[in-house]
Amino acid sequence: MPELPAILPQRHFIDGAFRDGVSGETFETLNPTTNAPIAEVSAGTAADVDAAVTAARRAFDEGPWPRMTAKERAKALRGIAGLIRERAQEFIALECLDIGMPIAQMKGLAARAAENFDYFANVVEELHGRAWQTGGFLNYSVHKPVGVAGLIMPWNAPLMLSTWRIAPCLAAGNTIVLKPAEWSPLTATALARLLADAGLPEGVFNVVHGFGETAGAPLSAHPGVDLICFTGEGRTGEIIMAAGAPTLKRCSFELGGKSPVVVFDDAGADFERLVDAVVFQIFSMNGQRCTAGSRLLAQQGIYDRLVEAVAERAKRIRVGDPFDATTELGPLIRPEHHERVLGYVREAADGGARLLAGGDRPAGLPEGNYLQATVLADVEPSMRAFREEIFGPVLVATPFADEEEAVRLANDTEYGLAAYVWTNDLTRAHRVAQAIDTGLCWVNSQNVRDLRTPFGGVKRSGIGREGGDYSFEFYCEQETIHVALGEHRIPRLGVG
């Protein structure tokens, strides 16, 4: 177990300094293994948001950060990546404590957080516009920073997912007000301290803690904010978009999913690898991941064998202390979320689904929000467990007869973030992947990210794409400059 840093009160970080909230009110963040308080957190209000936006606005309008060259900002981002690696043990310990992420998995997420800064430093150095010469004109485009970005981030992997947005946003030259999820504030505070130590100018990066209604809402509506990024659930996304509409804020939303894993009979040639992928994609990250392969759709010829094998593996998944290196599944984030997830399981089982594994609290873990890895078979498409995002370690399985039914079932959801297709038929692999309504589809693989590719969903899974150059389509304005190279003819008006 890494040594825990001292857990101080979690205060706002505004204009280069930590400060208490204007109201003086606080709330507690809880340890999901015991639900005991970890720290007091400042409860942000509109006044705190306004102070943070004012600082970010001044840093953008008057400060050096947007006026640096791409090479200078890239150097700063690489310095941040280096500091994250130096302080990796601190970030790993804080996030294991705050959200219950198993330490073996958190090590990879901390490494990815540093990689996000290194990667977007490389991309911004290579970012270029286009040029068109036609007739007597040279026309060319340039990328410019947009302004102040409000980032409203989730609780399931706060360090990695926040840096996925912070890195390109800073690389482009914008300034930031981050509103971390109230359930997972610890690494946001540590990141603010790190960015200050990295020499980021005052006001470029700000953090306001608090709840969606009292901190997220005023950030979404603030006229000084130009961009809003949000990762979370769809109803909140609707509210944020509506709040930003009067000032025409540009939005980038990642709103979750109910991702299918579509397995055809011929995929059984490498059966153990297939089982590995199905198990990993639903039970890693405590099942609380937006791209989780939460619906197993298997063709009738392989269905029974596959669901039984997955259930047997689920029964052997090690549930326990997130600081134990052998733990594979930690606790869910909060008691109310634990009860919500269990509600889906009970309702499906009562409705006729077969509970093949899990479905209850593990023996020997009477405290905290622990749940066994759970597999439900024969889940009907009409059931809520099939249609709604559970966001926990719960796999629902449904058989299909043929390709047409597989595609219909895969698309029978309001979400469309990720999908996974398993088949040894090359033409069917391409055909089915393109037929599924999704932003991302992996063929014969679990989720393996390539940071150059566009990431985002369709339907109620989100708006926009980020990754590689696509991030800078959101975090940059593109201005086109038209230069006359000679004396072209201008129509003469008003000469009589």
C-alpha cells in the first residue's frame, strides 16, 4: 500500500491560490470501503464560480498563456507530465482512497494521465491550418484559442478523465475552471497544486468544488465561459446544454452508454481470449466505466457455453480492499449508487432473468459499498437492466439467432458510445460494425484506445469528438485569412 499523503480540507483553487468558499459551507467526501468521512470539502456557490471565471477570463484576455507559441505551451505540458510521473504514488493513493479503484488498475490510469499531457503537447506542435491559392488570393486558416472553458468532470476515473480534457484545452491556449464531481474531489485538488508548481500562470487553471445545482449550474450559465465539457449522465447534460444556450456556448458531452458485445458462433475458435475480453470489459474499473461492455449478445450456438464460462470467471473475481494489489474489483462509489445497482439486479431476477453469478454483497465485507461481480442471463430486451445504464459490475446476457437480430438488439437502446464485435468472418465484421449505431466499435478486442482517433458517441451518448486533431476542432477557433495578391476587379457601386 502506498503511503497516504496528509488529507487536508479540500479548498477551491482560484487565481493561483487555495481559498475557502464565500459561503463557508462544506460537505464530506466518503471512503467507499467504509463510508467514513475522508475530508471536508468547500461547497462552491455562484460567488465562487464568478471569482474563478473572472480569474480565468483575465488570464485569457490579458495573460501570457494564450499568447505563447505552441512550442512554449507544449514544453509546459511536458513538464506537467513529468511532475505527474514524479508524484504518481500520491495520485494513485488519493484516487484509490476516494473512489475505491483497485490499485493495480489505478497505476495504469495514473500513467495515462501523464500520457495525456505528453500526447497533446506533441499534437499541438504539429497542428497546422490549410492554405488555398486561387486567382489573385492566398487564403489560409489559423487555429486560435477560444477562451474560458468550464470542465464538469465525473467521479469514476477523475484524474485520467479530467486530464483527457485539461491537456488539449491548455495546449490550445485556453484557460480553465474545473468543477470536479462532488463524490471524488481529492485528485482535482492535488492536480491544482501540481499545475501551480509547474509554473502555470495564475488564473489559467482554477478549481471550484461543489454540487451540480450550486456550482455546476452557475458555471454552465456564466456569460464569461465560452466552452463547456461534461462527462456524466444524459439528464444532467440536457440541463447543462440548456443553461449554456443563451450565450451559445460550444459543448462537448460524453454521456455514458449501454455498450453491446456482439459474439457470433464462429468466434469460439479462441474461446479463452474471448472470455478474457468479456470479463475485463465489464468488471474492470469496478464496472463504473462509460465504455463498459454491459450487454452480452451471443449467437445461440455459443450462448450457453459463453455465459456459463463468463459466470464461472465472475465468481472467482477477487473483491476487496482497493489498496490490496490482488484486488480486481473494489467498492462502488456511494451507498445510494450501491443500492441503485442492486435494484436493477433484483428487478431483472424477479422478472425471470437467471442470476448466474453474484448479485449480492461479498461474504466478509460487511462495510462499504461492495458488490460481487454479477452475471444475469436470458435478460429480455424489455427489461430495464437491458435498456438502462447500470454503471456497476453487472453483465446482462441475451441470445440472438442471426446477424439481423444481432444488429437490431445492439441498436435497441438510446445510447451509442461503444460496441464490440467478435467474429472470424471478415466481411461480417465490417458489415456489423458499420451497422451498429455507435461512436466507437472494436472488432475482436476489448477497449484499446488509440489517442489519435476520435472519441465520442451518438444518440444519448454524447455530442462531439475528442482525440488527436479532433480535440482542437473543439478547443480552437479556426480563422480564415484572405490576402489579395494583386489588384483584382472590385464592382463599382454608387458612381452614378
